[in-house]
Amino acid sequence: MKKSLEAFGRNEKGSVAIIFALSLIPVLGVSGIAVDYSRLHVGRSSLQDVVDGAAVAIARYPGTLTKSEAKKLARQYVKAHLQEENVTLGKVDVSLTDTAISVTGSISMPTTFMGLFGYKTMETAALGEVVWSSAMHYEIALVLDNTGSMEGTKMTELKKAANTFIDLVTQRVPDKDNLKIGVVPFSTFVNVGKGYKDASWIDVDGKSKVSSDMFDKQYSRFKLYDKLGIEWPGCVETRLPPYDVTDEAPDKANVDTLFTPTFYPDDPDADLKQPYYANNFIPDMLPVKDGVARTKNLAKYLATSNIAKFDRSPQTVISNAYGLKGPDMFCDQAPVRPLTNDYTAVRATIADMKPSGSTNIPEGVMWGWRVLSPGAPFTEGAPYSDKYTKKILVLLTDGENNFNVLPNDNAGFYTSWGYYWTHRLVNQDHPTFEAVQSALDTKMTTACTNIKNVGIEVFTIRLEEPSVALKGLLSACATDNAHFSDAPSAVDLDQIFAGIVTTSTNLRIAR
């Protein structure tokens, strides 16, 4: 007997088993609590959806409800739509103000594991709030394709539809203090307006890398315009990454956040015998056969003898729609109209739109964002945190992103991204068309994502363009699939814009 007891005392297997069993208790307790809280989270999420729906239902109820009637309706709605099992509906309350409707609801549910510790039930609550349409403020940016392919019926119908949009939205929101509209015509460039020449957000002195990487020496673009005796037309180049797809405020302490005025460099002289040098307006002054070196040579703009030879005659290599030769070529877009409740001025911008240039959707989208932004360069927008202001961006295009790739030393025309050899868009001196398009598509997608992340509602329209790839891009850019519209014909735009007005000015859930 004594030996048996001694043997049992020496047997460690039983001790380990007991210790292991005892250690499982807190582990199982923690796991059980996690399971219960996961169920509670699911229940709260379901409750949130239901109280949101109840608030919308009350807001749309015909006639004027008393608080007791609204409360009764809310409870009926929540009870009918709460689908979670083993859930007990608690208090449902309603608050009615001149600006909003609030519905609060609570639920309780039995615990599974927490009951072992004396907690038999769990409770949670949710708040749904809907802002009355009449109390809402709307800020709308119309980002409209003004490229060469919009010529003719497309542009005519676009102008007509845009004016119809203004008619309808001003009917839905008759108080001018509650509605601001801006317009961003876009193509190769976006024209911000030459009146901003001295703005604090413009790189006046040519100190940013964007200003300097086009020429072999740093120099103010405005001084170059002055040397040639012409006025800056108002277009700007795209900022360097990451500022090309963000709403980073321009700051003189960081010159790369400033916006650089466009200056189409003088193309190489005809002796290079390379095609598509469309903008040769001043002698090169360099004997080398390197077209890039000739393009970047700053000295030629500063020589008095050269300035006297400045050739403004219409270029003949490409369509004369691009106007006179010079540093302002390609910048013939109507200027941006910042947010305003002067709807006559908005209509004037629409009337001034004309087709020219290539499709640069990311730049259009970014300036649409900047129009809606509360920060510089334009400051008419309300803070993003203002729950009574709805920010809306409407993007229309009739084509895929594209810039020409040409068989000359510069590989293409000057665009908002400079030349290809500046490597702001693609890291290649002579890229393929596919590489350029892919880079633009990526920039567009990133820009759209960033815009939606700050709470801007995005509508997109594909006009008379069968491209499946473009449809995918625009659908992804929109807030959701329901915010994307296809216009097989320009005459469909009236109806599409009318639908956008109806959708965008509906009740808004605010939290």
C-alpha cells in the first residue's frame, strides 16, 4: 500500500493533466467572450441598418407627423425589419428638428459563454439620422470632356444637357445659398484662368522641379512669356507624385506642391527632318542633332536676336484647331469655374467650351476635386466634416485616356505631364502608347479612390464610346455601379443628367 501511494505521488502525468485542465478555463472564457462580442457586433450592425431605414421612412412619410406618430412608425419599422434571431427590441425613440430626423434603437440578446461569469444578457444601441433635403447644402463640380473628339453634335448636346442639369437642380434646390456649382472643362490641360497669375499657389518664380525639369536651367515661366511678349493663357502642369493624385494644399515652404504654369517649349527646327514637330516658333541656336537638347535649351528664349524671329503663324503639322504657334499652344480650354451660386456665370463657362486636345481624365478629375475642396487653390468648398453639405462630382468623357506617341526625339507633344523624358508619367523616354494609357488609367483610379475616401459622391458618364475598358474604369471611379451611366448617344444626356439630379438631391443619411 505504501509503495502504491509513493508511486502515485511520483506520477507526474496526473498533475500535468490537472494543470492543463485548469488552464483551459480562462482560455475558454476569453474565447467565449470573443464569440459573444462578435454576435453583439453583428447585431449592432443590423440594428444600424434598420434605424437608418426607419429615419428615411419617416422622412418620406406624406404629411406632417407628430412625434408620437413618428415614434410609433419607427418602432413598427424597426420591429418588422430587424432579422437577427434571439434579439429583444428595447427602446425606440425619435427626434424631429427643422434640419434632421433621428431614430435611436436598442436591443438585448442572451449571452452564450459570458453567462458563466454572471452576465446573462448583452445590450447595444444605434443612431440613425437623416438630414432633410431642404436643410442640405449642395456643392457640385461638373467635370466635362472638351477633347477634339467632342466636336460637333457631342459638344452641342453636352452644352444643352449641362444647362438642363442647372435648370433641374436649381428647381430642386431653389435657395441659392444652398447650392453652388463649378465647371471643369478638361482635355490635354486644365485652364485655371489667367487671373491667377499672382496667386500664392502658383510657382511664380520657377523653383519647383516641375518648372526646372523642362529646361536645362531654372527660370520663371512667366519671365519667358514676358520675353516673348505674350500673356500666360492660364493652364497649369500636373504636380509631381504624390501630389498629382492628392488634395495636398499648395505651400510655398514645399515648392513641389505649387502649380507650374504651362509653357510649350519651342520644338526643334525643321533641319532635324523628324515628323510632328508642330510648334517650332524660335530658332534653336544649337547645331547638335539631339532634339531633346534643342528643346531644353533655355538660352534661345533669352537672345534678343531670336525674340525678333518669334514665329506666331498657325502651325500646319496638325489641325489648325490648336491655333497659333507659341508657348500657349494647346491651352485653349475654357477656364475652370470655381463653386458659385451665380448660375449665369456657370452657363457662360459652359457656352465657352470648345473641343480640342487629347483625353487626360486624371487631370480633369483632380481639378474637379480641387473645386470641391475647402482648401487652396480654390477655397469656396465647405469643410469635409460638414454633414449638412453634400459634395458631388459628375465626370463625363467620350474616350479613353490617351496621349500621342510620336516618332521624334521628344516622342510626343507637350502635355500637362511635360514630355515623356521628364518621366513624370512613365519612366521611359520613348514609351509605347499602351504604357502611356496604362499609366494614365492608374493615375485616374488612384485619384478617384482618394476623392471618394473624403466623402465626395461621384457620378460618371460614358458617352458614345464602346470601350469595355473605359466602362470598367468609369464604373470603378463612380461611388457604385448605380452611379455609372452609359450614353449610347449624345441625345441621351438630358435624361441621364436629370437622373443624377434626382439621385443626388435625395435625403441624406448623416452620422
